[in-house]
Amino acid sequence: MAHPTEGLAPDDILVRNLEEADLDSIVKIDELAMGHARPDFYRTRIGVALRDREKHPTLVAVVDKEVVGFLMATMQRGEFGRPEATAVIDAVGVHRDHRRRKVARALMDKLLLDVRALGASTVRTEVEWNDFDLVRFFSSQGFAPAYRILLERSP
């Protein structure tokens, strides 16, 4: 894999719908970031996305015929009492050799086009509060803290 640090030109990044054959690349990208492989999680997510692309828009970024990034989302309609359609970004990953090269931006641009066409009026995601790189990326894409708060507890 290449190691340049400069941004890629938009024409250098192909963003397309995910295919079943992309599983191994996605698992590897995620493993490099998380420190452990999650093939079952991604196999299930890809299966769901392939069965219903309108509910689960899922994209990959390709550079030089190699998958270097992915973005998975879910369309929600009516959850938590909200009448409008909302896109929720469930997972995003960019191979560490391609970070800061506009790959995530290309994925986000395509996702926004796709979910707008599907009727979404809002895009949401969750980020660990101390994942500063990810918070910085989402901030650069126009995301801000939501008015609502996330509540959780152990069962």
C-alpha cells in the first residue's frame, strides 16, 4: 500500500456501493484501527446492506483498484418519535496509509448525496468523546453536538 501523505485528487478516489467481495478489505482496515478483527460483525452488516441498500447505504472508497475506506449507514424513519428520515452513520474506516488524503471526505460527500436522495433531513453518528481525530473529521464535515443526549445503562 502507498504511503504518501498528500491529499488525493477527487478523480483518484472511486466511491462505489459496497460489494460482498469487499469484506476482507473492510475487516483488515477495521482491524488495523481497532487492534482486533471483527469478521462476523462485518459479514452480518454487509449481508444486511446488500439485502436492502435503501435502508443501509454502504460505500467503499477505492484507490488504485484497492479498497482503502468504507462507510456504513442506516436510514431511520420514526425512531425516537422523530417523523423525519434520519441517516445514522454506523461505521467508518480509512486504511491508516490513506488517512488525511481526502478518502473519508469523498465517502462522506457520496453518502450525503445518497441519503438526501433517500429523503434524509439529518445525518447523525456517535463518536467516543476522546477520539479527537474522528471528532475533528466530523466537525470539518459540518457535524456538531446534537440537542439530544445519549442515555445508557447496564442491563
